[in-house]
Amino acid sequence: MHRQRWVTALVLAFGLAMLVGCSGSWAQTTPGVFTVYVGEPQNALIPGNTNESNGGEVIDALFAPLVTFDDETLDLTYDGVAASVSSDDRLTWTIRLKPGWTFHDGTPVTARSYVRAWNWNSLATNGYVSSFFFANIAGYSDLQSLTDGKPRGTEMSGLRVVDDLTFTVTLTSPFAIYPITLGARAFSPLPEAFYDDPTGFGRKPIGNGPFRAETEWTRGRGITLTRFDDFAGGAAKSPGMAFRVYTEQSTGYTDVLAGSLDIMVGLPEDARGTAPAIFGERYLTRASSSLTSLAFPLYDPRFADVRVRRAISMAINRDLLADIIFDNSVTPARGFATPVVDGFREDACGPACGFDPEAANALLDEAGFDRGEPIDLWFNAGSGHDQWMLAIGNMLRRNLGVDFRLRGHLQFAQFLPLQDSKGMTGPFRTAWSMVYPSIQYYLAPRFAASAQPPNGSNSAFYANPAFDAAVAKADAASSIAEANRLYQAAEDVLVADLPHAPVFVGVIQAVHTQRVSGVRLTPFGGVDYASVELLEVE
Amino acid sequence: MAAPVLQIRDLRVEFRQKKDWREVVHGVSLDVGRGEVLALVGESGSGKSTIAMSIPGLLPRNGRNSGSIQLDGQELIGASPGTLRKIRGRQVAVIFQEPMRALNPVYTIGWQIREMLQAHQELSKEQARERAVELLKLVDIPEPERRVDSYPHQLSGGQRQRAMIAQALALDPQVLIADEPTTALDVTVQGEILELLHDLKGRIDASILLITHDMGVVADLADRIVVLKDGAIVEQGDAHQIFYDPQQPYTQSLLKAVLSLSLEPVAAELPAPEPAETPAFDLDHGVIEYPGGRGRKPFRAIDDVTLRLDAGQVMGLVGESGSGKSTIGRAAVGLLPLASGALRINGLDLVTADAGQLREARRQVAMVFQDAGASVNPRWPIGQAIAEPLQLHTDLDAAARDARVTELLDRVQLSRNLRNRFPHQLSGGQRQRVGIARALALQPSLLIVDEPTSALDVSVQEKVLELFAELQEEFGFACLFITHDLAVVEHVADRIAVLRHGKLVETGTTAEVLMSPQDSYTRRLIAAVPVPDPREQAQRRRQRRELLGEAS
Amino acid sequence: MSDELPTPTGVRPGGPDSGAEHELLDLVEENIEQATLWGEAWKTLRRNPMFLIGGVIAVLMTLIAVFPSLFAGGVDPRDCDLTDARQWPSAAHWFGTDLQGCDYYANVIHGARISLSIGLLSVVGTMVLAVILGTLAGYFGGLTDSLLSRFTDIFYGVPLLLGAMILLTVTEERSVFTVSLALSIFGWMTAMRLVRSSVITVKNADFVAAAQALAATTRQILTRHIMPNAISPVVSFMTIAMGGFIASEATLTFLGIGLQAPEISWGLQINVGQSRFSSAPYLVFFPALFLSLTVMAFMLMGDALRDALDPDRN
């Protein structure tokens, strides 16, 4: 009896520890390291295969981009690896690198590091989700089309190494904003060591950024990084940092309150209103580039009719949602872009993103929609989407008379693959933030036919030649201003087709403990980790 | 004449049942003289225990009494709880039927006696211990200095009873109430205790109020007798008068109904044994063992016993507890396997038979259990219970089964209306008849009857045995009659087998075994049984003393 | 003949019922009505105030669970208007409105169905497991008993909530059925022990020996004799356990492992309401109240049942 009790206590303690571990609550902080909240990444940590926020956060700490952007104006600056990106005809671009940049393993960052990496990312046999980023480079199609499972080539004809610090990129058509796009992490270089063991690299990347991987990535736990002293961009202020995996926002928030998690970007639903008062100066906010929409599975015949999609969009009272559910910490979305980018238009969406239940019902009747069958609303678990999705469901029920089911049981890392494999049975939550400040990023990478999974994030599987043509025309514009105007025309196509129903534009919220200072939010929804100072408590 | 130590006048006892008070003792008056043994006799429900428990104020919470009970001049009815507490143990002590229940199992008997002494007297630990040893000597416990440190479970049944008597006598009470003091004991042990009580009578000053249903015990011990029926005194007088010249019809019928060991040659003819026929029951060098569990040797319940019972014969299997008589009965119905030897039922060897033959054999043997109430599923109406054998072994449909059940109920003289009653709604006697009816359902050729009457009142016992005799004559089944009661065996059995510790000690016809027992154990057994005849019992007492003194 | 174990009807073999008790028994039992063991228990229960209180509440909750629309006055709990969100109790909304603008009273009423269904299903599941395993272990003893008892011990090492949590995390569907299954799988052990010891006691009774002597098959003995008599201690335990299971479901849902929106369950209501506790405490109060009352009702009933069915009671 005594022994049995002992065993029970042990199992209970072990179980509790596991449980606590699973939810990611970490009891103590590690000296010399500040901890950052993150969710489980979808894929291994390879820049070319990461296009979601969880993995992206980690990659951004390990890799330095080619080009950078001014924090306020979002103008292009050359504080990254690239010394310059220039072109005469907007077709062939010459990229010159700064000397002295090295990878974490000491090898130099050369032109070849980029060219080889970009070729690798574009290979259809690798199936990287960011391969779309290279679609505009001449010769991309050779690496994409497969005969007997083998691509026609392994090197794009448009990429050419000139010397160690220079390479040229020839596009398939002129693209005015090309330098801006180079800020995306998909364009990161890869050391030679990568090709010997890509899988191992995915667990412990060797990047060229301010922090290097100290440990491997452990599923459900995270990764610890140390300062890369030879970082050419200026050594990080903190000797180390760590990413800790959580499955529930509320758990992370509790840990920040308790002081055992240092930085958290994105607050649980019930903390959004109360956090400013609790954290005071340690509460950070800035305008977000994040647009949250309800994407429609266009492969599902139920949602193939645009009238159905418009009806659903018009049945959602976005103002009420922002007010009641979000305490006005978000703003209703009225277009496919966000206010922070050039080319944004107020109310681009028009009545399709307004609230008009009668018109919505009329459209639904016209389309002959089967109201008897409930609509499945999909979203990822643990990130506080339950209440607003539930509110949307209630609105559909009340305003359209059609019932709904919530499908919010999957974690992000399982949710994305299901989208990519056409597994959505109804509208699904999707959010998009820019990786470079251009309206173009909200259009082509999301809605181009060539961006359909597995090569991109067009998870609605939208394909409209008219849209692709409009985008191509904008890409070919002679100036950025003209390009933006033409991108807006492409946006209009989307408004007419409504492959997504834009819902709200978020705001970036973050909180941190007293252990750290100098925490700055980037315009891209992350934190500038290199400038975070760790204050060791006596 | 010296004043009586206990004077009871017009005692009335009532019990509350739901909201009403019912009187169960109606104005009883009696005296208990100093140093005398007064027996309260009666059947269950007569009120004898209620009266006795009124004296030390041990009635249950829903009881109340009125009238007068004077103990040496002190009025006990209406006395304060404090007074009564002082009385108990010091002036009035009680011996219960089950010593294991009265003795606390976690303390040594010495401790318990000491505790009692020290609660009422100023004694040091050593003095109290000395007195405890003295008391144990008084009750003839061997090696009292050693035994005083024993726990109750380390003592035998008889020794426990002695210890309890010692505890009761610790404070020299004036009245000792003995509530069925020997009923739960084995025959020989009962004999020893009766011997002890008789001895004590001479040695101590206390009066004994003896409550019992056993007229033999009364004949052995009592000076005066009070006969009770339904809470009122029917007759009282001194022992000789009651036994030899009862006045009241109830007393007369009570005495007549008592089965006693007459030890006279039975006039009835015994059927001549016919060895040519297959015996109904044939146990040949049977050994039955209970597994001992891990590392322990198996326990031999039956050790090389050979018994033979012919068709239509009744054999009494006699023995004390642990003798193995019930074990043989269970083996006969197939509940226990033989470790070695052969067991044949109507010629069929149970050990080597196959499943089909065994099933057939089970039809021919039936068992009547000791506690018939417990041998029937408490959730089944008795009609269903009686029909169970029919259901399991015959193809009769429901209607046919019902008819047969009715038939059986008639046979055992139970009203047909009772078929839908549940066991706990019947009296003990009725339950026993149900057991018999069920046993007869398949018309067995061998009936095993295990202590069928030991849980019954005297008058009921008489009727059940009568019924049994009738049925046996009518159906002609052979019967293994297992009992510890020699008086019963004398009346029903043709042959007797005596068992002791799993071995067969003696066997023969009833007359042979009872009149001229060969084995010393048999002789002790017979001597230990008290007969309800004071004069005769006085003679037997001498014999008993000799024989019980032999063994140790 | 062993006189160690008390037989079910309370008669001690070995001698006539000794004086005092038997006389009293005779007197008290004079008015015998139809009664079975259950019938007698019912008579006792009828007069027990704890049982009555618990029973009334339990019956009320069951009625609410079976006819929720009746009690909710026809108000649809899912008819939610966001403009009415987070209102305090008023004449229009007796329990106020929740975060989504749904009538809270209707939601709490409808929550009864889920909670009670899970409670009932869990009890049934547990009973099935416990009765089967307990009867086999108790009746056959020996190696069977050892194996089954060790098997039970293994499960004992896993606390109910923890085990249910792990199981539910692995399964994708979180319906009433799977939650009940998870609770049953980790909650059957004590009931099994009860059944087992009860079976061991009954197994030694004479009527079982009598049935064995009649060569009844094992199955017949188990189903007709052993099980009906061994059930009573388990029944009162299961009634109490029902309250426990209902509370466990609420806990699981509260922790996010049980049911999910838009299922209507008290645990879910408490979960959602607790984040707004300072501004709208009634969101937690009402479902918590109903939950506590229901759990308490079953525990009271179970307690009273146990006393009533206990043969050793005075």
C-alpha cells in the first residue's frame, strides 16, 4: 500500500511535469538567455521552406536578410548583406554583397551561397513552400516541370555568379519592386554544409544572423541560441536567447505575468484589453500588417459560386465584431491590403465587405445554397480564435439562417498541411503579414495560380488568368508608383471574385518582463532580437 | 429464608416499533435467591433475554421498562446511567453466547481483566495482574501465568469461554447472567464448561441467572426454573418439580418436545443390510485436502475415511466442529474433489466419471443445507428456488414445473400461498422446509442433510424431524445425516459414524454405537451430552467428570 | 460448517438466534409487506431527508436535461445577437447574456443535457467494465484474479483526469461519446474492486454452493445468482460516482481538453466565463451553481442509498 502510493505520486508528478511541458510552461528562466514565446513551426527550420509565423520568427533570429527597411517609413535601406541591388532595365538585376559576412560555421557568405540556395529552393523535387518566390526568375520552370519525377534542370538560367561578392538575376519579365522583395527570408543564403545534411540543418540551422543555434530544435520544447560574435551587422546585445514552444496563448501569458517567459508577441483574447494597464511601459503595440480573412475552399463546389461567398462576407458585421469581441483592438478590413503598405486603399472592397443581411440572403437564395447543411468554420487551436469565429458563426446563423460547426481542434502545425492538401470543408481562418512592404505581397504570393500549394500559400486554390495578367502587368510597370496603381487594379479583380472574405486588420501587441529592455517590434510583426538587452537581476 | 438477592416485581418491557409501543414482557415477577442457579427457559420470543437484559439496563434504545427490579435492596429501574454503570461488572455481570464477540481481539485477556479490575478498584498493575491469574485459575485454564498474556484468538473456544467467565467474575458480582453460555460450543467443550459452572456454583457466592433453551443444560445446572411463554411466566418452581411434575400444559408439551438422548434400545426394526445391491454412497479410503496456499502444507480435512451407505438407509455422521463431517457431505454433492480414494454414488465413481455421467450423478444426490435461508437466493421467491433444480435438469415447461412445485410444497406441509414469498419473510422452520422441498425436487436417491435443525426452536425441530421421517419412509432415499446433536441422531439414524479431526473413529448401528461405544472419544462425546432429567444427569455428571478428566 | 462469514440474511448458523436479538427481530419484523431487499431499502429511503433533497434535485435536473426547451421557455440558446452581449441579468434575460449575446439562462438550461448525458454514459461504461472484470476476478480467483487485479492496479496509477486528458488529446473527436469513454476507461477501477469483494462474499454463500451442487453452469451461476446479489454495494457507489463524473467532465472542458464550442456544457461556460470574471461574474456563477447542485444531488442520493442497502445497519 505504501509502495503503491509512492508509485502513484511519482507517476502523478511525472505526468504533471509532462503536461506542463506539453503546454510549454517553463518553471524557471535560464541566466544569460531571454525567452521568447513561439508556436510549433510547421516545417523544419529551413528558410526556403518556411512561410508561416512560427518558424519564421526563429529563422529571422538566425538569418540576416539581403536588404532592410526603415523602421518608420519602410523605405528600402541597405543595412543587410547586400551592398546594392541595381538594374537598368528592371529585368536583369545585379546584386553586390558586402565583404566580411560569414555563416555561423565561419564559412564566408558568397554569391554562390545565394545562387545555390535559390536553385535548391526552386526544385520541384524539394517541394518547398516558398519556391514561389523564385517563380519570376528565368529558368524557374525548368526546375519545376518533372518528367519521370526528375526536373529538366537543377540550375536556373537566370542566375549567374559573377564573382565571390556579385551575382546577377535575370527575370522572366521586368519587375519594378524586385529589390523590395529581396527582404523576404526565402532569399536567405545557405552554407555549403547545408547540402551534406539538409535534415540535420533543419533541426540546427547554420545561418548568417545575429544569433546562432546552440541546441537543436526540440519538438514541443524549442531551441536555445547564443550570440554570434562575428556578426557583421553588429553583435547582439544579449549573450543568448531561446524560443519556447507553447500550445496555448493563455499559458504563455500566464508565464510572462509570472516572469518565467520574457517576451511574447500576440496576446490571448482576454488579455488584449487588460494588458496595457498591467504591463505599462512593458506593453508594446504598433500597427500591424496582419490581415485576417476567411478563406474559401474554392475546390469545394459549395463555395464555388461567388454569390455564396459574397453573401457570407456581407453577413458578417465587422464593426460589431471589432467592438464587442476585440474591444476595438482591431479594425475592420475593407480590402486585401493593410494600411502600412504603399498602395493601400481605404474601402477597396466596397459593399462586399460591408454588412447587409438582406442583400446577403438574396444572394444566397439566388445561388440556391443549401441552408440545411451546416457550414464548417476552421481555425487553429490555442491562439484565441474561438470567440471571434464563434461570433462569425452566430452571425451566419442569425443573418443567413444557416447553422455552423466549429473546427478548431488542430494546432497550427497540423492545420496548415490540411489546408495545403485541400482538406478544408468550409471557410477557414487565414492571416497574412508582409515580409516586405509592398501591396504586391498581399496579392501574388496569396492568389497567383502558381502559388498554389505545395509551392506557395494560395490555400484557397484560386486561379484566375485575369488576376495573373493584372499582376504581371503591374510587375512590369516602370515605376513603383505606377506598379502600385496597377496592383490596385489586380486587387479589384480579387474584390469581384472574393476568394477570401477579409475580416479585420490586427494590431501587433507584445508584452515583456523586466528582465529585458530595448524590445522593439518590427513592422513585420516580430521583435528585433539583436537589440534586446538582457538585464540580469542581482 | 434469606432475602433474595434479586427481586423482580411486575416487570413490563415495551419496544417502540415505528410509532407505537408494544409490550413484550407482561408483568413478570420473580426472585433470585443468593447462591442459587435460576434458569429462565422458553422458546424464541418468550422474553427470557429481554428480562435478563433489563437487569443491568442493557435494553436497546427503542426499549423501555417499568415495574421494579431490586438488587439487594437497590432499585434499578429508573436508576441513573451513572448508577447502572457502577452496577454493571461490580454487582451484575453478563456472560454472552459468543465469547469472540465479548472479548476485544486486540488486547490480551489479562489486559482486559485487569482493565475491568482497575476501573472499579484501586489496584496497582501488579496486583491486578495477580488477581487476573487467580481468576484464570478459578476457571481452570491450564498454565494461567502464561495464558494471561494470550490474545483471544490464541485460545480455543472453550478457553475463550472460560476467560470470559473469569472476566465476568473479576469483581465478585452478586448476580451472574449467563445468556446461552454453551450453545455455540462443541459438545465436549460444552461438557467442560458445564462442569466448570457446576463447580463454580460451589465455590463462589454469586447467583446465576441462566438463560437457555436447552433443557439438558437446565437439568444439569438449575436449582429453580422459570418457564416463559410470550412474555409471561407460565410456571415456576424448583428443578425436580418442573421436570417430574409439570403442572401447565405448555410446560408439559415443551418437555415432551425436547429430544433427548434416551440410550434405550430402539424398538423399531432395522432393515437388514443387503450387501448385494450397489450402495447408495460408497467412500473408499477417501482423502480430501484443502490447499495450503503458498508454502504451506495442505490441510487434510478427511484422512483415509471409508464409509458405506446402502439404499434406503439413514446414516448419522457425527462429530464436532472441524471433524470433517460437512466436508464429506460437500464431496458427495460434488462441491469438493477427492485428493485420493474413490467416491461412488450408486456405483458411479465420481473421480473417473465424465461430464455427462457427473451431471447424471448430480441429479441423484441432493443436499439440504444447515441454514436453509442462506441456501436460497435471497432475491428469489421460494417457488422459483424450489423450481431451480427442475429448470436445470429437466425439460419440463413452466406449467409443469409450477405443478411440481405445488406438489412439493404440499408434501413438506407449506401453504401454497407462500410460493411467492421471499426467504426472509418466512420463519426458520418454514425456510427449512423450503430447503427440503428443493432437495426432493428431482427425487434423489441420496440425500445429504447438514445440521438441518440446529438453528431451530425445540418445537419446530420436532416437527421438521417428523416430516423428515415421513418423507424418508415414503420416498425411500438413502440419507447422510450430518449433525453434532446425538439426540437427533438417535431418533433418525439407522447407523452412526463418528468422526474426529478428519478420521473415522467408530462406526456401527445406532444401538451399537450409543449403547456400547468402543472408542474413548465416542464415550466422551456421549457422556458430555446433558439429558433433561436432573436425577439421571446427576449420575451422568459423575461419568462425564471421569471421562473429560481423562483427556486433556 | 464455517460460521465465520455472515450470511446475507443475517442469520448466524451454529445455534438458535441468541436470545435478545432474535426476540427483538421477531417483534420488529411483524408487519411484513411485499418487500424485497430493494423494497425495504426504498421504504427507508423514502424517509431520509438527504435522499429526498438529492432526489428532487436530481429528478429536476434530469427533467431539464430531457426537456430543455420546456424549461428554457422555448428560447433558443444559440440565437445569439452580438449587440446584446455581456448584459447583466434582467427581466428579458434572467441570467443575462454571454460574450456572444446568447441568452444565458437558455444556455445553462441546455447545458444540463450534456453534463447529465456524460455522467450517465460514464457510469454505464464504468459499470460494464467493473461488473465484468470484477465478477471474473472475484469468482474465479487464483491466477485470473491476480492478473485482473494487477491490471486494475496499473490503471490505478493513472489519475482519472490525467488519463482522460491524455486520451482526449490523442483522439481528434471530442464528442459526448469520447469524453464519456475517456472517463470510463480511467474511472472503473474502484467499482471493479467493490464488485470483486462483493462477489467474493456472495460466492461463499450457501445458495451458491447449492446451485453448484445442482451442476448449474458457471454462466448460470454468475448471471442468476452472483451478479444480482453482488450489485447492491456498487449501485450506491455509482450514484455517487455519477456526481463525480459530471464534475470531471466540467473540469476537463474547463481545462480545454473536453468538449469544445459550440457544444453547450457547464464546464465550457465556466471556462469562457472565467476570463471575464471581474466584469461579468454571473457568467461563472450560474453554470457553477447548477453544476454544484447536480453533483451534490447525486452524492446525497448515493450516500443515502449506501446506508439503506447496508445490511449491517441498525
